[in-house]
Amino acid sequence: KAIGPITAAVTVLFFASSDPAYPAGLRNIGIAMPPVQEVFSYIRTNVPEDARIAVSKYRSFYLFTARHTIRPLSTHAPAELADWLRKNDVAYVVLKYSPSTPALRYSDCPASALCNGSQQPPGLEEVWRNSDFVLLRVAHTPAL
């Protein structure tokens, strides 16, 4: 006997509402979370349209901010990162510094050289922060 449409709908709803990623039923996760929406909104409002932004989730940030994005170099060496930022004409860097959670399953820290304030490349200025993200402006210096 085939499953009817009502039985199928109830089954899908049951599994969606019992998934551990949704402990209180369906809720905001990922890009729908308020801190993510806040960083998107801040960038759309305050970052020049032609600015290049280095961010680990570069596709999502491109889609939701309409800004040029690039995946940052994965390195622990501040000098190497500073050189990469300059060579790629990066104007801003977005860093997700909070730990990974079931609702937002990634973090840039501690893997990035940007996570240790005392060892950050020179010329980075914090311009905005919320509970999960920090936006840094890159002041370019001439190559040595």
C-alpha cells in the first residue's frame, strides 16, 4: 500500500522538528541567524561596493552583500598573510571568531593568523564587531 500525501507530510514534519540542529523545532540557522544578518547588513551599508573582502564563507558573503569576496589565505604566519592581503588588494577582512555551534557550524579561530591579536599583521583596524564576527579594515603599506 502506498503512503498517502498526508502521511508523507506528517513524517517529514516530524523528522524536521526532531533533528538535533532544530531542538526547539524549526528555527533560524546558518545565514538566517541574527549575527550573520547583522554582518551582511553592516557590509551592505558601510563598505564601498568596489571593496574586496576576504572571508572564509566568500560565496555567501558575495551573494548577500553584493561585494567582491575572496577566500583568505590559510596561514599562521602574519607576514605571509599581510603580503597576501596586499597582493590581492583586499580592503576588508571578516573573521568569525566565536566557536562553532550546531546553528553556525564553522569558526575561523584558532586556525587563522588573525585570531591572535598580538600576532596579527600590521595595518589591520577593527571597524565593527558583533557576538560572532569582526570586520577589519586593511591599511595597505608598500611592499618591501
